[in-house]
Amino acid sequence: TYVVTELCIKCKYTDCVEVCPVDCFYEGENMLVIHPDECIDCGVCEPECPADAIKPDTEPDLDKWLDVNREYSEVWPNITVKKPAPEDADNFQAEPDKFEKYFS
Ligand code: SF4
Ligand code: F3S
């Protein structure tokens, strides 16, 4: 599966949802997640993210993010249509510790 990681938090550009062939993105207030059982590993979303937030779970040290994607994709609503990013999205691309500060 692919997973959405910290770099999405407070950026939430939503370009990813437009390209997913199985509509497996789910929306929280400050980030999106992928449902790991629905993702078919096609990889088309990875280069679409302007924040470089989407990674294959074969990369190292993504266990925490796989857990976050799994847990919250079960409770957050599905999102399939791009929406405007937060006005201040670009300000948060290089922000450290976004999970601790802003995860929701
Ligand atoms: Fe959707 Fe493919 Fe990205 Fe998985 S890898 S979330 S199926 S676009
Ligand atoms: Fe987040 Fe990137 Fe999608 S910032 S909403 S994973 S396009």
C-alpha cells in the first residue's frame, strides 16, 4: 500500500484524490489518509502530491504512518474530488513536528 505521511499535515493540496482509481483517500481536518486495504498499489498518486507526502510502505520507518492511515481511514469520510488547499498551506511545507502540533 501507499501511505500519506507527515508532509500532508496542514498542506492538504488534495491533488492525490483526483488520480486514485479506487477512491481510497479519507479526509481529516488537517490531512488525508489512504485505506491500506483498498489501495491497489498503482503508485499514480505519489508524484501528484506537491508536498511529497505520499510514500510506498516499502520505504523504511513508515510503520507509524501505516498505523495512522489504517486507523483514521476507518473513521474519516471518503474524499474523491479536489478542493482548494488551505490558504496558508505553503507556509507549512517545511514546518517540523507537524504530527505533534497539528494532527487532526
Ligand atoms: Fe490510490 Fe494508487 Fe495511490 Fe493507492 S497508490 S492511493 S490506489 S492512487
Ligand atoms: Fe496531502 Fe499531498 Fe494529497 S498534501 S492531500 S497527500 S496531494
